[in-house]
Amino acid sequence: MKKTTDQKPEFTLDALSEAIRTYAREDVSYLLQKGILKEIPETDKMHYHRQLVSLQSLDIVSAIARQEDHLDPKIFLEQSASSQWKSFVGQCLTKFHKRFQYDDREVCDTLFTLSLQCGVSSMLNTLLEKGKCKDRYPEIGSCSLEMLKGLRKFSPDTIHNDDLVQFYLIAATTQEHEKKLDYLNKKGFDFFLKDSTGKTVIDYLNERITSGRYEKNRHGSLLQVEDKKMYGKLKAMKEEKEHPASSKKLSTKTLACIIASVCVVVALILIAVIPNLKKSSDSNTVTNTETSASNNTADSTEASDTSSESTDTTAYQTDSSLTVADGDKVNIDYVGYVDGTAFDGGDTKGQGTDLTIGSGTYIDNFEEQLIGAHPGDTVTVNVTFPENYGKENLNGKDATFDVTINGIYK
């Protein structure tokens, strides 16, 4: 027999499982308040905690944290790769960072994995500051550029040479590789450092390219092209470092060519202009008119420039350690889909648009689903258009939006 709307669930673990299965958060909260967690056998805690975390509620995680002396980060190891799940895990790692046992190697390993998977620079910073998981430092090369920039305690002197070379290799063969290499180079990382076998990142990259172990498809071909591109970039950087004089000579030669070309152009202009100077004295009226028009144009241009300056706004911040909160003004891009097909008018086309979270500007609970995301994240937002939305193809329709957080105004 089903319970009525105002009937409370039984105080049993079966009732808790049913409430979780049906996504009945109110029933779950009621049972948690009544102390149902104390009824869970020690051997079943991980199972129930993971089920509870799947509801993606900070209040529920808080209840678990209050009940336990510490949190086991394994409860967040969900197979879902959605940006919404990653955002939620990021919030939990940030809010409950004091609830983890950092003296436990397995706990730190799990936190390290979650930090990389979900882009949580704050937790990764905590692990770096505590000197944890040093043997996994090469994996940091797979981080996004923004996350890499947010790491305060990560420098060449914190990594063993062997790990440092592998870190370079991972950075050179993952997304944003070119930008990451440029950033690391400016930060003083030495790409030409040798590991204990006498190899540099260039040697390993060359072995990777010549091995021919790429998949025999378009993806494999693209990877090989990118690897060759990074190999050429590193070789050029090495050449410039070892022979800076040749680089200067090349610059001098180039400058000389430019100067010579300019001289030729100026000479040709003078040859063409001088014969016309005589004619100018016979056309004073025309010249005066042209001068007046020119002045008017200059005035117009100056006014335009002033107007342009007056519309300049403060840029949003793209630091991935920032988190979208209620009331924040963000810049986003999105693409909307109904029945798996993008619909007209549901795409910012990469132009970006500003939105204040909680303003109620967008339909349904669109804005709330962005809370907890970070710049660079893409969040899947699910909404339902009102029946009277005004467009026949959208009225009452369920829709999905892929929303990218470009930045947060601070």
C-alpha cells in the first residue's frame, strides 16, 4: 500500500533505499534527521553512502559528515562523466576538505584522482602543500591550462627529474599542449632536462612518433600530427636556447630586408607624387573642400573612438578554481536540444552572453543548475519549456542545454 502525501516513511533501511531509488529527497532528509545512518551496518556503509551521494545534495553529504568522524572520498567515485556530476564533486571536495584523512595514502590517491577528473585545483593545491602523492605528479601534465595556472606549490624543484620529464611528455601530448608548454617555459621549467636514462622529453616524443603505434583511423592520424607539431616546437625551442646568436643574426637580416623594402616603396611614392604637386596650386578650391571634409571625418572618428572607450567593461575571470554561486554574474555559451536536435534560437553561437544566477531570466531551474560549476566547465542543464512558451515546436517540450561557463565577473 502506497503512503499518502503527508505520511512519513518507515524508519527502516529498506525505506531509505526506496526513497533514494525514487529520488524522494524529502523522505531521505527525514530519515537522516531521525538518525537512520546509525542503523547502517559497518560493512554496508560504503554502499549506502554512495547511494546517498548519487542524489547530489550538499545537505545529504553534510549529514554523512556529521555522522562519521571523517569522509571516505571513494563515495564520490561515480562512473558518470557528466559535467554536472563533476561540478557537484568539486563542491564537496572544497566544502568538506577538512573531513578527509590526509595521513592515509589510499585516501590521498583517491582525492588526487578526483581532483584531476573534476578539475578541482583547491584540493590539488592541498595535496601539493602537504607533499602527498609525489609519485603521481607527472599526471598533473594532463590538467587544463587554467588549472595548471592555479597550482601554487607546483614548481620544478618539487619534482624528481624522472617524473619531471614524464610530466613534460604528458603536457605535450594532451589538450592545450602548445599553450601549456608556453606557460611552463615562461615559469622556468627546463624542457631539456635529462632523466636517469639520459633522455629528454624530445627523445620520448620522437620514440612515440617513430614507433607507429597510433590507431589506424582519423583519431590516430590527428594524434600523430599533433605530436609531430609539438616535437618541432620543442626542437625549435632547444635550438634557440643553444644558439641564441643565430637567432639574433636572423633577426638582423630580416630587419635589413624590411628597411630596404620600405626605402623602395617610399621612393616609388615620391616619384608618383612629385609630378602632381604642380597641379595642386591650380585646384585650391577643391583642396579646401577636401580638407574640410577630412577634418569632419577626423572629428567623427574621434567621437567614435570616445564612444568605444565609454562602452569598455571589466572582463570576467576564467580561473577554474572559482565556483559559480547564487547571485554571481557569469558569461556563458550554450546549445539547446529538443529530442536530440538543436533548435533555432537555442544557440549563442560562441558569442557569449551574460547571466546573473538567481535572476529568473531563464526558464524553469536553468540558472540553479549552473551553481557549483567552474570556468571552463560544460554543464548539461535539463529543463521543460512552459506549455504557453509561445513557440509551437517548444511549448511543453523537455530540452537539454550544453552550457559552457566562460567566466565569472568578480
